[in-house]
Amino acid sequence: TVVDEVRRATAAHGGSLTVLTPGEALPDAASVRSHDLVLLVASRAHTRGSGAARQVPPPALAEQPPHPNDPLVAAATDGALVATGGVADFSPDMFVRVRAAGTTVVVAGAATGLLYGLHDVVRLGETAFGDCDIDVTDLPVAPVRMLDHWDNIDVHPVMGQVERGYAGGSIFYADGRVREDLSRVAAYARLLGSIGVNAVAINNVNVHRTEARLLTDGLDDVARVADVFRPHGVRTYLSVSFASPVVLGGLPTSDPADPDVQAWWAAAADRVYATIPDFGGFVVKADSEGQPGPFAYGRDHADGANLLARALRPHGGTVFWRAFVYNHEQDWRDRRTDRARAAYDHFAPLDGRFDENVVLQVKYGPIDFQTREPVSPVLAAMPRTRLAVELQVTQEYTGQQNHVCYLGPLWSQVLGFPLAEDATRDVARIVSGLPGHRDTPSGDLPAGGITAVSNVGDDEFWTGHPLAQANLYAYGRLAWNPEADSVALLDEWIGLTFPGADPRVRETLHTLMDDSWLTYEAYTAPLGVGFMVDPGRQHYGPNVDGYEYSKWGTYHFADRDGIGVDRTVATGTRYTGQYPSPWRETYEDLATCPDELLLFFHHVPYSHVLHSGTTVIQHIYDSRADAVDVVTSWVDAWAALDGLVPDRLHARVAERLTEQVRSATEWRDQLRSYFFRKSGVPDATGRPIY
Ligand code: GCW
């Protein structure tokens, strides 16, 4: 009867109705026209074994046979459907799920909403078919929810194939080209669709020679990848080199003001869209860590971004332009230059100058994906610019997928941080174009989205450390709903990944993972000071002075008396002045600066007493030792799950935990010994120092 209602409503709106038979694939977004309706009759069987993050990807929804007794009706309309009780005004990704008269109905305004609604049912499993009446409306907060892949086609001599990748080679490329067999990409695409990710950039932002050609000679291959992502609501993007007109086009310049350069980009974009009509756009790292950019021609980053935006504009494409621009050739003797200031200094003055189809992509912190950083002040400084916040799912600075480090709580904190408008507008609202004060009319606030660097590779478990899958899962779910509880999302992931497992599996995973980010922080660089990682080992493991006398602008300034970076307006680099009130005052004043960011903002003596009541030096000693005890206890906890989870997965996690204990111990001993040797202050607990 619901089907009949839907059929009547469709006819009333002049649409045609398609009923998919089980086994048929879902339509892609482009094929559902206004007033058309697509119904898929699915069933309880579709909810089984479809964990979004399982080691062996689940079969597609439509591949499973229907169960005749448990109807699920999913409907896509253009908006004014009333069959389920007055639902109207769908945005494309929105869906409504209703349980009435023994039938579960998913209604959406477009094929993507339908897809998300079906995945929602899969996630819920039996609950979606329960007796209780449910009526749920859901839609994502951020319009773009993107994953960036730092994948190279060629294997880079230092970085490997995937820059900062800890899960083997690329799922996209092998043998110097896009893979013939894209079945792994198809499984990944389905996984991304299931967590609401709707955009993917498929190559490294450091665009090397071979990869630059994806934009030209490689287009047919990129189109094959886009074909695989499309049915799952995911649009494909490319990272491009700003120097493409020179490198690929043979022009003498890439100057944004040069008409030949403009024409080259326009023609390049025309070719892309002739091959891939729904291509997403470009991601650009310019004038950053050696990548070419507009500075070479005396132009600024609005000139640079708009050049590309104007080429994409006629086709509906977007430029994601990264704000990660700083001087990577700094003299460590120079105490006035502060890398934390760089993005704001470069970009805040350009607010209002970017074209409508430019999104400025800002790392969550002012430095570089550290375990603990304050939120970037750029996100509060550009109200007339579309902004996206960039997170790092790949664990470059958080244990490189050897360490258990569940990042959901870090991202919740970033997305929920009330940065702007008198601390009423959080980061998620800023990047989604929502006002802070809830009584402020939304007007036309610019919206960008949420982006992150992916952590998958061709590894058997996708992410190297099997538990790192939870980070990918939580990223998508938080980008959809930044207010979701990150531990509840972890719980959801556990349920989908280990369906029907012994309750001890769930319990143990919570023990290991809930606070693992804080545990990781507690044995690595203290109190927000950052780095202390080993430059010779790709940032893995401790090396307190590893970057202290280098050109990279990341210093801790520890001497015999104290440690930390003075970023105050009063006596330091004036970085705190980049924040709106109340944050500039909060961070400026030692009395209000939170402990966990103390050394990011202030240089203090080791005897400085934290709000927690302990001194800085004793905190360094204690947390490092306590954290290693915690990690050590995980080994036995995990061992007890032998036989309760798949054997290979058990073995892989056990192996990584052994390495985590070894590495955490090294961190503990190097930091405790280093600071004892610097300060001469003994550890009050008398635990060993070397
Ligand atoms: O954190 C740094 C990484 C680089 C990376 C860069 C960036 C892709 O160490 O590997 O380059 O950030 O974000 O561009």
C-alpha cells in the first residue's frame, strides 16, 4: 500500500515511477530526473554482513536476494512527496526513514539521499525493522565531505607510493598507471558511500611529473575511476600542479595574468568535462614545500585560485585551494618568524577576493596535523570565503598506524570548537555556512566542507592497523554529523565490523580505543609543544631535538630553565592576536591558557604549576610513564580475544601492539631522560631515568 501511495503521489507530480527489481543496481544521481521516482524493494537480508569497515568488503546492497516478508521501500522524489505524512523540501542528500504498518520506508529527494537512507537501514540492522514506530529525518551538515589521497602513480624514492601512507601501495595505481582491475576501488567507493563521503581527490597534492599528466594524457583512466565512484554518490577530483601550463603545455609561464595561461586552463578544463561530465574539480597545493605557485609571478593566492576557478566555472567545478603556505626554509636562529602565523598572514587579507567556486582548505591547526594544536584562527578570519577544514585520517603524527590512536575525539573537539562570533559559532558551522547564534538568519553564508587525508592502501586490512579502520569510519560519520558522539561512533563501527561477536570484543575494543588519542599524547610531545619526532624515520618515533635546529619552523626551545614557544602579543610572536575574543585573551594569559596547549602558547620554567596542580617537569615525567603502563596493559587485554575475532586480524593487531609498547617505551625513556638532563630536576616518584 505504501508503494501505491508513492505511485499516486508521483503521478500527481507528473513523474514516472521505476521499480527496481532486486539485483538491479541503484541509479546514479544524474539519471533520476525531477519528478521521477525510483523504488527499490529490499529486505531484512540486506542488512546482514554489510559492515562498512569489514576486512572483506560486503557485497553491494542489490546483490543480495530479497526476503519476501520484510518489505523495505525506498523512494527518491524531487521534493513534494506527501505519502508518508507531509514530507517536503528535500535537499539532495537528505532522507526520511519511517516505520509504519509493518513497513520500513526510506524517502529521499534524490538518488544520493536514497543511497544514504539505505545505508542507514543497513547500519541499523534489525532495529530498522522493529515494532516501534520510528520517524527519522537526517541530512548532512557539511555540503562537501571529501577524502584526499596522497597517492603517487610512481613509487617515490623517499615517500613510497603513498605519501604518509601506512597501509601499503595505492589502490588506484600499479605498474606506472591506473590499475586495470579497479575492484578494490569499487569496494572502497561503496564504503565511502556508506559513511556519507561524497568527494575524493585521487592523487597527491605534491604533484610529481607522471601524476601531473593525469590532467591530460591520463584522462581516460581518471574517467574509469570516476565511473567506479559515481554510483556511490562520490565525485572525483584531481590534484593539479600550478605549473601545468609550463610542464604540460610547453608555455613559457604559468602567470595567472597571462591570457595564454588562462586559455590553457580553460581548454584543459573543457577536455576534462568532455570526458567526465560530473568531475568535481581541482585540489591545489601552491607555493608550499616546494610546489609551484603564483608568488613566482608576483601574484597572490586569490589570483592563483581564481585562474583555475574561472576555467572550471562553466562546467560547475570547484577549486579546493590549500592554505598550508609557510616558509619552509626558515633559519632556526630567527626567533621572530613563527610558522603558526603563516596561513593567517597570507590568507586573511584576501578574504572576499576568491571566486564563488573556490574553497579555501585549511588544516585544523596552524602548524601541521599535530596530536594537539589549537584550532586554526584562519577559520574565524574569512567570513566572505568558502572554507573547508582539513583533517588527517592517515596517522602521520599519531603513530603511523602502528599505534592504536582513535582520532574521533580529536576531530569532535576541532569541529565543535566554538571559534567565532563570541564563541557561538563552531568550526563545523563555519565550514557548513551555518550561523553561530541560532537566531541569526543564515542569509547566504559561504559553505565549503570537511576534508581529510585518507588512510587506506592495498593492505589486506585496508589501513595497515586493522583498528585504524575506525578512524576512516568515524571521519565520514562526523563529517555527516559533527555533533555525533565519537565514542558512540566507535561503538557503531565495532558492531558493524564484528557482527555477532562475543561481548568481550566490544568491551576490550573500548578499553583500547576510547581514550587512545589521549594516551598517545601522554607519551609523546608534552602540553601542545608538538613534533619531537624523528626526521630520519619519516616522523616516526622520538627525537626531541630532531627538528630543533632545522629549517622547518617547528621548535620547542627547551633549555636548562624551561620550555615552550612564546606566541603572546605581550612578549612573543603575537600569534595569539590572530584569534577573535575570547580566545586571544584566553590563550594570552597564563592563568587561563588550558594546560594541554600551554607550551604551544607560552615559554615557562619547568617549575611552572599547571592547573592540574603538578609542575610542568613532573607532568612530563608522570604522563610518559603512566601512558606506557596503559599501553602495556592492552597487550594482555587483546591476547584474551584470541579465537573471538578472525585469526589473521588478531595476529596483525597483536603484532602492532608489540611495536606500540616498544615505541611508547622509547618515547618515555628518551623524553624523561632528556628533560632530566636539561633541567637537573629529579623525578619525585623515583622511577628510572637513564
Ligand atoms: O605534514 C606534511 C607532510 C607532507 C605533506 C604536507 C602537506 C603532502 O609531512 O608529507 O605533503 O604536510 O600537507 O602538504
